[in-house]
Amino acid sequence: MIVANVSVPLVGLVDTAMLGNFSNQIHLGAVALGALVMSASFWLLSFLRLGTTSLVGRALGGGRQSEAAGHLQRALMLGAALAAAVLVLQWLVLPLTLGVLAPDDHIASLATTYAQIRIHSLPALLATLAITGYFIGAQDTRRPLVIAVGVNIINLGFDILFVGVFRWESEGAAWASLIAEWSGFFIAAALLWRFLTPAQRERMRRWRRVGLRTGWRALLVLNSDLFIRTATLYAVFTFMAAAGGRISPLILAVNAILIQLTYLASYALDGYTHSAEALGAQALGARDVRGFHRATLASALPALAIAALFTAGFLVLREPILAIMTNIPELADATRQYYAWAAWIPLVSVAAYVFDGVFIGSGKSRPMRTMMLVAALGVFAPVYWISTTLADAPSNNHLWLSFMLFNAARGILLAIMYRRLTVRQDWVA
């Protein structure tokens, strides 16, 4: 899962690299803005994968294979409905959003065209999310890796063809991503069909059975909590970028580099988040509370080691990393001033990542949602407001201090909730 997760950003990176070599900064900027909107859509709707893993894992842990297939069917139906809604609204939302984000009308037009092409891959992306959630819930992480690698290889091939050979520029990058993401869906569907038992395949064929009319409440409640949690996290990251831009354009660029480092570490640590989801869900499905706690420990210890390695690596390799990220002396010097914040983030955040997986897998989405809101509104926002109010002017140190305490608070609050639910023996209630 670590390898699969780290490969996720490669679709956007390949688009950027191809345009950086075969096009110009206008098309490169358009793709960056269009990809930003697509990433927001993907991130905010990622609850579909999380909720599917939780429900499927607990059903399979309890030996209810037909019920697990039913959860997947409902997730696919929900994904299709969400994709249809987005596709209807995109003709209004995309031009307005990119018109605000883009620095001029030409870039806004190119970015809108890019996003309107790629947005048609959303049905495939959401279906692939649901199928990936099923695989993780079944503790199969090799197939998600095959899907991710397949998407990236196909995207690279069509990028070379459309951008490098045909010179379609930003539109070529969009079409390459669209084809790759739909190909990923067909790969996922083929792998799923071979993975399912004959009884589950029969269940999947019978879409109009009575069983699908029920069971929606658990799916919708879980996914609504996960959506609020994810939207809150996305809002914090968005505020980081916006607040940095208000300080100065240089700080905006500095934070763009530092946030990319935190993303890299977070994708790796998410591997153990998925481990906690899958192992914990199956243990609770079998009503094995001791096994659930062992799964939590088994996920937490290596995650802590990985986080420590990332922090140590970031600190030791600061200069080589900065040399890769920028060749602008002024930007490199400014990044050095704040680099330690990003370097320590993996170690400070590791508890939040692991406990996210624990609470998602157990289906305890309500306390996880609440603790995310408390950390954002009760820690991040007040710390930033107080620190900037007491100072003469907003500083990037205030912003990163708020972000650091936000991540620490998430882990601490979820640890408190974990202990409370354990004492109350409420994990399988």
C-alpha cells in the first residue's frame, strides 16, 4: 500500500513533466490549476473508498460474504450518483472556479478545457475507489498496487504520444489522464471479477434484488461523517496555501515546497492507515476485540518507525532535497528558514494517521469526525489567530506552529477516544 499510495500523485507529476519539456509555462500553469480542481474533487469524494473498506472489512470478518458484495454494490451506485451530479454541475462550477483562480483569461480558458475533459473520468475514478476499498477491506493490497501502476504506465504512454508527438499540449495531457483513469477502472473491474467467489459474482449480477433497497443508512451515515472529516482537513490545507500567499509570494512558494514534502510522507504513512483499517475491521467483524487491539499495535509500531525515518531523512538530506526542489537561491534560502517544521511533521502526525485508520475500520466515524472539527476549530484556528494577533504581523512560523499543533491534537484526541471506547467496551456495540 505504501508503494501504491506514493504512485498516486504520479499522474499529475507526469503531466507536469511532459508539459515542462514539450510545451510552455502557459499550458503548464493551466494544467496545474486544472489538476488542482480535480485533486480537490478526488480528495473530497475519497470517503467512498474509506467507507467501503470499513463496511466490507467488518462483513468479511464476520463471514458474511454476500453482505460484503452488497456493500460494494451500494458504494458503486452511490459513486455513480455523485459522479452524475458533478458532471451536471461542472458546466457552471468549473468556469467560475477557474476564472477566480487563474491569473488571466487565456490560462483560465485552457485550465477550464483541461478540467472539463478530465472531469469525465470521475465515474471511473469513483468506481475504482469503491473497488479498491473492497480489496483493502479484504486485506488484498497487491491488486490496488496493480491498478495504480497500470494507470501510471498508461498515462505516461499517452502523455508521450499526445504531448510529445502530437503536440496537443494541455488538452493532450487531459486526454492522456482521461484514458488512463478509465483504463484503471477496467483493470479494477477485471481484477475484482476474478477475486470474487461464484456466490458473490451471482450477487453482483442481481442489481435489482430486494437486498439493495436496505442497508443504505449505514453507508450514508458513515460516508457523511467521513466527508465532513475530509472536507475539514482539506480546508486546513487550503488555508495554509491562502495564508502563505497573503504573507508574500515568496512564502507562498516556500510553503508549496514544504507541503509537497508533507504530502510525500503522508502518502507513505497512509499505508499503515490502510493496514489499521483492514486488520481492525476484520477483527471487529469477527467480534475479536483482542485481535483488534493487536492490529492497532501492529500498525502503530512500524508506522512510528517509518515516520521517524522520514523525519531523520528530511533533516539529514535537507540540502540535496532543496537542490532538487528549486534552483532559485532566494527561494532556497527562504525555505531553509522554515524547513524544520515540515521535517518534524511526519513524527508529530503519525498518531493521527494510525488512529484515523483504526476509527475508519471500526466504523466509529462520528468521534473521528468530531475530533477533526475540534482540532481544526479548537486548536488550529485559535492558535493562528492568537499568535498573529500578538505579533506585529502574520508570520509563516505562526502558520506552521498552528499546523503542527493541529496534527498533534488530532492524534492526542483520537488516542483519548480510543481509550474511552476501550474502557467502555464499546468497540463492537
